[in-house]
Amino acid sequence: MPRILLHPGFHKTGTSSIQHFLWVNRDRIAETATLYMLRHMKPVTDLCHAFSKSGNPLVLMDMVERLDAVFADHPFDGRDVLISCEALSGHLPGWPSVADYAAAPVIWDFVVGYLRDKLATDDVHITATTRAPDTWLWSAYRHHLQGHRLTDDWETFRAAHAAAADFQAVLTEFDYPVTLLPLEQSKQHPQGAGGALLAAFGFDGLDAYDTVRPGNIGPTQAIADEILSLNRSPLPDADLRAAKEALATQHGVGHWNR
């Protein structure tokens, strides 16, 4: 009976480094599991993002059709299914119209129910990566400064979204195990956060896996202040995007630290 191994986020908890590790080691993982990440799940994650903004369950009406399309392109073959994709928790809170992770448990239940049916298995394991509230909020804030025209200062953002950092509150009464893996713990693993995730899912022999260095580096305080000034400027949107991209390139923000 195959296992369903789901890592649906949360955002800003080492997910980029985890997925870099998984992709670099995909051939080893393939001995045990079929790997799916954002590159495979994009048709589904578009709906997840829309649902997290509206909260309207009608948005999810096409979810089965989208999931069918994903797994038609990348079929099940009897191995375990390993999915790592934080977009399955919706948008990162702080995105316009997204206050928290209320959408996450709804989406997880939908995806797990679909996979149980398709794989004819009840062997489900979810590991959600987390982070200490204030460092998570600071990372989310810097991400939003870069990603859209956020004009709130740090203190305003932190006050508005503090509740979203209570990851335990997201967990409802699931009928499958959900494990929380804090970044502060996972980054201590010899193979980093990606190794810690696979260990949580019961993978062994991890010392033979290739390691990766942390990546997707966020801006420093000084650069964040500069981005905030750009966001508050009268620059047209296209010019603003270009200015922020140039700043990120100049300082290596968001680029892999290989």
C-alpha cells in the first residue's frame, strides 16, 4: 500500500531549501517515492491561491479536474507519493485579501481525500514546516515588500498578521497524522531542512544524499527599508518592478547561495 507523504508548507519555513534538496536528490527519492512539487502542481495551486483570497468553496469546484490533469501528466505507479508544495496552503498571509491560513486545512483535506481515493490507501502523513512567530513574520514581511506594492512599515504589518504565525491554531481535527517541524530544528539536521523533512517521513540512508546550501536569501533591514521607500514612491508599477529587480540582483537577494 503506497504512502501519501504531504509537505504543504507553511511558507517561509525553509521550503525553498527543502525543495532544492529534494530536486537535487530526486533520483534517490525515486527509489521510494514519486516526487511532486510546484512545477508539477501549478494547475492546482492556482485554485488554492484563489480560494485563500475569497474563502468561497465554489472556487474549488474544478479541483478534481485539475488534480486529474496533474496526475495524468505524472502518473501514479505504485510507489509512495511525496508532495512538497507550500502553495497547497494558499497564498502567504499578508498578500492582498489574505489575512491568515484559514484556507490551508480545507485544501489539505481536499487533496488528501483525492489521493486516498486514487491510490486506494489510508496511509497518510503530513509534515508542515513552521518557524518562530517573529522571525516568520519578518520573513513574510520582506517577501511581500519584494512581491507587491506593500506600503506598511514592519510594526504595522506585524500587528496586522500576528495571528497568522500561530501555526498550531491552523490544525483542525484531521483523521490523519500531522507533524509540525520547526525550522529551528530542521536546519540542525546534517542534510539541512530537506534531510529533516525526509527523516520525518521515515527515509533512511540520508547521509548518502547530496547536501545543498541555504538559498532564497531575504533582504537585510537596510535593503528592506529601501524597498519600502520604492513601494511608497510614485513610480509606475512597471518601473517599480524593474527597480526592485535591479536592487535584488545587485545584492543577491532571492538568489540561490550555492
